[in-house]
Amino acid sequence: MKPRTLSIIAGISYLVIFFSAIFANFFVLETIFDDPLVAIQEHHIMVRLGTVAFLITVVFDVVVAWALYELYKANNLSGLSTLFRMMHAAIMGVAIFALPLALISTTTKDVLRHVDIFNTIWLIGLFFFGIHLVLLGRILQRPAIISAFLIIAGIMYMTDTIAHFLLPQYENYASVFLALVAIPSIFGEMALSVWLLAKGGK
């Protein structure tokens, strides 16, 4: 397959992941946290759609991993970078099992317990995703600004995961860590997807 075609596939897949993840995270999960039982009982269709959206992110994560590997397989780090992204996708796939269990829960405590299980497993996956981003930034090198944002985002993902497990009062700093992860991640990955669509593979 031509490099330009691979680049377009990777760019489109990144956009699918981006919008699916926004819907599943900031609409579905936040709705559950606001009122767990109401979300499960009265808005269960949206929760089911959120589960499907997470599945879509896993599918396209694999597509991105494959496309980027094919694009940069001449680089010695490409295989390792791909493996870490695949680890993230596999762990995310396991985490999704918790969401259908939340749908059949009958108490607020049980709903939140299953969502917490999902978030904890996914958090572990994001640590490996962070390693992937650092390696990807090293592989790309150019454009330098995108490469830098990817490396910073990767470091922040790993830092956030470690902070979750090491800081007893993580909730007190959650908004700070969210910003530290979200800003470089959004700029880096969105810029990468646009660059892949516009110039990648040429």
C-alpha cells in the first residue's frame, strides 16, 4: 500500500478515535457520574452507545497502530511503538467488559463500582499508550512541534497513571493532572491527524 494511502487511513482513524472518545467520555461517563441510576435506567440507550463508541476506539486504535507501523517500519523504534499501542488497545478491550455489567446493576454503588473498574483498567492501559506516544514522537521527529507535543503528552499520561496509584489524595489534584494530560494530547494528536491527512506519506 502506498505511503500516502496509509497516512490518510491513519489520519481518518485518529479522527474517529478522537470523536468517539469525546462522546463516550464526556457525555456518557459524565452522565453516569452525575446520576448513576437515572443514567442506567432512563438513559440506557446512550450508555449502550457509549459502550459501542469505546469499542470503536479500540478497533481504530489497532488500525492506527498498523498504519503507523507500515509508514515508519524502517525506523528501529517502530515495532516497539506499535506493540505498546496494541497493549493499550488490548487492555482497553478488557476494560469495556465492565460497562455492560453496570447496565444490569440495581444500585448506585454497584453502577459506580463497575465504572470505577473500567476507569482503573483503562488507566493502566493509558500508561502503555503514553510510552507509545513518546516513541512515536521520537520516530516522527518532523514536524518538530508535533513530535514535541506527542512526547510531552506521553510523559503526562504515564505521570497521571503513576499519580493515581501513588497519591492518596489524588482527587485534590485531579483537575491539574487532567489539564496536564489533555492539553498536549489534544494539540499533539489532533495536529498529527491533520498532518497525516494533509502531508503524511508525501
